[in-house]
Amino acid sequence: MSGVVVHLPRGSGGADGGEPCGDAVTLRLGPGQVARFGRGSARTPVELRLADPAISRLAGEIRATDDHWQLTNHSSTHSYLVENPEGAGEYLRVPPRRAGAPVPFEFSRVVLPTRGDLTVSFQVFAPDHVYLDPDATGAPWGSRTVTAYSLDESATYFLVLVALCEPRLRDQSRVAVPTTPQIVERLGGHVPGGAPTARAVSSHIDYLAEEKLRIGVLDDREPGRGERRNGKREEIVGLALRFGLVREEHLALLPSPAGGGRERQRPR
């Protein structure tokens, strides 16, 4: 099983002096590892600092397990919400002092109450959900086969994957992989919860590369990071098409192309 990825977007950690504060933070937790969140202090260090006076110094913690993650609420007064951004409004309420609440969503947004106008929240990508081979239904567990790449076709990350693969599915020639702004424009308001941001699309691409397709981590901080980022996209698309993870019928998940689009030329 892969681990948990916790992401605090820049400016999402509350307000300090009335202004959004905090750089983006991304944590990767293996099974058994814990990340604490809250306002923090010299005596109470936290991995995710949330700067809002309504949030406790140690507000809670996330614990990764083999196949899901758990949320502990250290507050004695406030409940926390765990939302499923890709669902139909599903959410889980974690009451005060609740320890080890299991979270079933593959992609979650943890929201903490504040006294200000800014929402304090962070995102959690769950351990890879495993799906049984549909042809092996009814076989003893020990002899069942699981899929090599567990992809949820109803998830937003899969929609991003289809958008990445779309140009090559519609045209047999080797064409450039779409950029993040092109994917944002292509998906528009087709994603649950409204139009995706460039940051959200980039997060889904990283999740696909590192957790779902396991193509390896490319360090975008090194020189030539533009070429390396494009290389990551190329690897994602190449693997998805070689193994048939994205096929022509998946194009129906995307909104209709402007002007009808260009249909794939079929061999004669």
C-alpha cells in the first residue's frame, strides 16, 4: 500500500494579523506515521501550522494505516469536518476528543472552524484504494487478483488523466501533452465543486505520478524543472495509453470539445 499525502495549500492555513499566511506544505506519511496540526508553539511543535486564534495549539493529528487514515480531534469544544470534494456533498463530522476516526474517502478536505472569514483547511490523499479483479469474484481471498493500477473512474484525478491523454487518443500522431492551464480550460466547470484551479490540477498530476501510477518522483526544484515536469506528464500519458488505463470510450467523461473537436483518424 502507498502512504498518505497531506497537502496544505499556500495561504490556506488561516490568517495572521488579518492576512493569509503560510507557505504550501506537503507531507508523505507511511503506515503508522503521524502528522500533527494546530497553531503550534515552541513547546508544542506541529507539522501543519494553522494560524487562527480559534484553533488549539495541538488541534489534532492524522495517522496513516495500511489501507486508510485516521483523524484524532484534540479539541474539547470544536468538531471538524472531513469533506469529500469529489462526491455529492458527503462529509464526516469528527466530534471533540474523538480519537482515531477512520476516514473512508480517497480524497478529502479537512475543515476547521474559525472566527474569521478565511477557511482553514488542508487536503488528504488516502492510501491507494485496491479493487478486486471483476473476473475473480467469488474466489477465495488468498487466490484473488487485485488490479495493478487502482484507478477510480469517478474521481477528479481520473478526469485529469483523461484530459492529459485526450490529444493522443483523438490523433494517432505524437502530439504535445496538455499543460496545466490547458487542462483547467478544458475541464471548465465539469469538475464537481466548480472549475478546478491550476494548483488543484498540479496536485492531481503529482498524485497520479507518485501514488497511482508510481512512475517515480521528479524533483521540480532542480534546474530545467520545466523539462522535467513535462517529462512527468509524458510518462503518465505513455503508461496510461500503453496499458489501456485510458481508452477512447473514456473521452465521453470530458465535456464536448469546443467546435466539435477533432475526431481521431481511424486506420483504413
